Amino acid sequence: MAEITKKILKDMCKKQGFYSTPGLNDILYLHYKGFREIKNMEDYTGLKVIYLEGNGLRSMKGLDHQPLMKSLYLQENSLTKIEGLENLPELCNLNLNQNSIEKVENLGEQKMLGTLLLQRNKLKTLDSVQGLLECTSLSCIDMQNNDLEDVEVVDILEQLPNLKVLYLKGNPFVKKIKNYRKTVISRLKNLTYLDDRPVFDEERLLVTAWAAGGKEGEKAERVRQKEEKKEKERQNRVWFTEMVEANRAEARAKAAENGEVFVEEEEDDEVLELKMPATTEPVAVATGDLSDDSFLRSEEKQPSSQKNSSGKGSLIEVVDDEYDSDFDDAPPLEDMDVSQMAKVGSVDIMKKISDMSMSGIPTVEGLLTEADEDNDFDELD
């Protein structure tokens, strides 16, 4: 059986990189060491956090010289009683999960205690949780998976004015309360989190309407929230439109001040959306492996018989002709990056596509459409 001695404490501080002077340490890690009793802690007066979980502690006593203690972790021990907290006035967080505590008590001196974790203990009766009323500062309580059966537990919790986070699932009384979640939320006015999810403002309003008018009241509130949401969306659209108009007015004023002509940009659907001709003959080169640019080379090599009546070739040929005419030493089209081709000022690619679409000549978009039907261009960039 391990025992907390002054030598062990100093050795652990040294090993963990803490101060050799006990009073300078504000945190200690003493978890999972097999300790049975808290002792020899009188020199560690500056402690704010101490981890003692996973030992075999049977008592909480032994922390009488730690007035600055804020967080005490005692979960996974063999504790049966809450005690020894009289000299810890600054205590904010107390973790007692997975012990054998049968009653909440001795919390009257903890005016700063906000979080109390009592998951998986032996709380059974209504009297076992009456001690919660001694500590009205509690804002978070976890009593999951105990043996509480009395539905009046909610009456006690309702009297805690600062309670915001609550975990109760796993207790028998939960199944006895009809409309459990709505009931608890409606009675605990400041609750922001219950069991497995938050209590948002919308749910709070719905629950309040339900408590006042039943299902019909809840339904009416749901309709009201829906209409309110639509109105907010409408207002956002109006605000956005006003913002755009204000920016345009500012641009006009600046242009007039500089003696310039302000030209508003207008969207042209015919330019933004290229439409294929109603009838397009199948392109043979669109089949097979399209993982590389072989279809471009195949398109380049089409015989002159496939050219249209105007004497113009495919898009690849037309663009290639223009490209070669501007740059005598330019590389072949298939080796040229498409982004670079788009930068060539003398080639109006959009106009070529539009002209060729009207004349029935297959375009690159047509080739890609044909290839898509064969599902054979997963690696095509």
C-alpha cells in the first residue's frame, strides 16, 4: 500500500519538473499511484489544482493548508462521504465521479463552487441530494447514472438560481417524467445545456409556449419563429441591395469627380452560358482512354473532309492557326498550357466557340460531353 510521504512528494515534483520548494508549486499530479490517504500536504500551501484520481482514497480529509485550491480531482476512488472541504474557500471545481458517495453534504462553506461532478455514485433518495441547496453558486451539476427515483429531484434543482448545465440521464426518475426534456427546461429557467445537447433560444421559446398553451401553443410559436426567420431573410436581402446601390452611387460620384464616365457592369447570360447546338454529330475521338490529351491530337489530325462548308476547321485547328500566326516559334498547341492560351490577346476564344457552336462544329465542350458518357476520363485535368 502506497503512502504519501514528504520524500515521495519532493521526488515527484522533481521528476515532473516542478519546484523543489513545496510552497511554490501550484499544481500536483498524484493520480494512479495507489495512495490510500491524503497526508503530508501541509507544506504545499500554494496549490491551486491537485489530481488524485485513480487511487484508493477512502477519505477526502488531508487538505487543510491549501486556501488557494480551485480544482480538486478525486474521481475513481473509494470515497463514501463529501468532507474535508472547510479550509478550501476558493474551490470552484470538484470532481467526485465514480465513487461510492451516498449523500451530497458539507458544501455550505463552498461559496465559489461552480462545478460538481457526481456521476456514477450511490445517490438514491430525495434526501441524498438535499445538500445541493447549501451551495447556491452551483452552475454545473452532473448526476448521471445514479439510482435517483424520486421525480421531486427537479424541485430541488429548480431552487438553484445559477444552474445552467445539468446531466441527469441514467437515473430511474427520468423515465417517470412525461415530456422530460420540455418539463425540465420549462422549470429551470436559466438552463443552457441538458444531458446530450444545448438549450438554444429557439427551444427555450418553444418550451415556454408549450408550458403555457400545450401543443397548440408550441405549434403557434413554431409558426411565429418560421415567419420571423423569413422576415430576417427579407431584411437581409433589402440590406444587401441597399449596400450595392450605395457602393454604385459612391463609384459614380468618384468617377464624376475625376471627370470619368462610370460604366456599370451588367451580366450577359449569353456570354456566361455557352449552349451547344441542337444537333451535334458524334465525335469518334471522344472514345477510349481520355486520361491524357490524345483527343486533342486526334482532333488536330481530322481530315479536311470533316471541315465545315465555310472552310474553317475544328476549334483546335482555328485556334492553332491564330496561335501560329502570332508566334512563329510557339510550341505545338497540345504542349501549351490552357491558361497560357487564354492569355493570348489576339485570339478571342469565346467568340470562336460561339461561332463554331452556331455552325455545328464540335467544340471542346462537346468532346467532354461525349467522353463523359463513357465514364473514362477520371484523370483528365
